[in-house]
Amino acid sequence: MKNKVIARSIGGAILALVMASMIGCGTNTPTSALKDNVQHAPSGNKPEEVKTTIASSPLESWVGEYEFSEYAPPDQNRFYRISIYKEDKSYYATIDIDGFQTMERLQAQVEGDGKAIKIIFNKYLPDNLWEPYSPGDVLLRLEKTDSALNTFWEKIHPMLKDDRESGKTYFEAAARSS
């Protein structure tokens, strides 16, 4: 108990020094950054005490690479790669589909939450060969369950008929290199 009181006192003193140095240097805290990225929640120790936490989007859990591939004998392959990333305050995906007579390069908007997303066509990227999509078309949806990442095909369809059933696991998170 005594250690908690000392730690809290030291933390308060450090915060006071930082604030005093900011005021002394004429530095203003950007209030827009605070409004966009900070939530205040009571810490539970004292009603008047406020704990600062960084707010994060539920879409943050989707950032990364996802892959799926198909093979049809004797020599037809198709490789799908979805890269989800954040730019400014929005989430986007680049989609590369390569294979037999196929080379698609797409950029899409990502909408949804931590459990399910829609990937919505935005524009074609350089080296794209075909242009069957219009802005706003839902290309596909992904949904996380406890044990799988399920795909729901929309405008994008797999090459093989056996892979066209929606609600099954096709895409997997790509291995990350260190």
C-alpha cells in the first residue's frame, strides 16, 4: 500500500514537471490531437482522478496481409493477396490477384469492426489488366470467428467452383517476417 502511494506521488510529480516545462517553454498542447486520440476513464482509486488511455479503432486488428491460393491441374494457379493498412484516419486494402490470364491490382476502402469487414472497391492501381468493378462495389467480406477467418464472396469470385461457397475459410494471415 505504501509503495502505491509513493509511486502515485512520484508519477504526479513527474507530470507536474512536464507540464511546468511545457508552460515555461511556451508550448501549447494541441487540443485537436487530444480530442481525436484520447479517452478519459475513471481509474477507480478516487472519483476525481482521471486516467488517460489512447483510443484505437476496432479495424486496427485487421491491419496486415492475408493470402489465399488455388490450383487446377495441370498448371493453373491463382494467388490472392490482401494488404490492409491505415492511412490518416481511414483503413484501406490493396488487392493483388495473379494467375492464369489474371493480373488484378485494386485499391479498396475497408469498413466494419473488429469482427467483420467489407472491402469496397475504390480504384484500379498500375499494372491492372481488367476493369470489371465500379467504385462502391463490395468485392468481398471477411469475418472473424473464434477459430477461423471466413470469406463471403461478392464481386470477386475464386477461380474454382469448389471454392465459391461463402462463409468458409479461404484467406489466412500471411506469415510475418522479422
